[in-house]
Amino acid sequence: ARSTEVLWIDAAEADEILARSPGIQAATRNLPVGSFLAAEVKRVGDPLYGQLRRMSALVDAEVILLPVRAERDAPGDEGRVRIHAALISPRTGRVLWFGVEEGEAGPAASPAAVASAADRLARRLLWYVAG
């Protein structure tokens, strides 16, 4: 909602589109993203590339925001949520950006801790409207 210049298609909407296209072998969950946690990835290969390419063709996506991992760095009230994410060109499989954004400290059960990490990710990606 931070920018009107970008049309976002969330996972729920993508799932609905995929359900109407049973011939497309792709999913929005449980994608093979382990390579991002093992090394620097400059270009994604199959099977991840194929799934992203097929999904992007259905919605004419120019870029895909791929959440790679969300984790808490410590237990208790001082822990912070970290979101690892990548921007990928679905046409080439090239990784345009990869980063880790960390939210505010807070209790593990607090939605605010997750929201603060998501807000930092949005500000990183949409720096021109994040103010």
C-alpha cells in the first residue's frame, strides 16, 4: 500500500490464479530456496526458476519478491524477527537484490515484531515512497 506505482499480487491471489490454471505446475509455498542460505545466488536455476517463470507468465510479473526465510534471532522479549528476501527477474532468473531486514525487539507472540520486520523490508524496497 506504500506505492501506487507498483501493482502487487500477493500469494493468496496467486494461489487463486494457479487454481484456475491446473496445467501450470507451480506453487507459492515450499519453494526450493535453500541455495540462498548456502551461498550467494546470482541466478536461480531449476526447479525454482521454472516455477517462478510459469507463475509470472500468468500475471505478467516483471519482478518477483521471494521470501526466503523468516527467523527469530533470540528467544524472549528481546528477540527480533529477521526476514531474508530476494527480488528476482522471472524472465532471466537473475537475482536483482537479496537482503535481510530485522525488525524491532519484542515478545515472540507479538505480531508487532513481525510487522516491524515487514515494514523495514517495505521501506528498503520502496525507499522512494517510504519517507
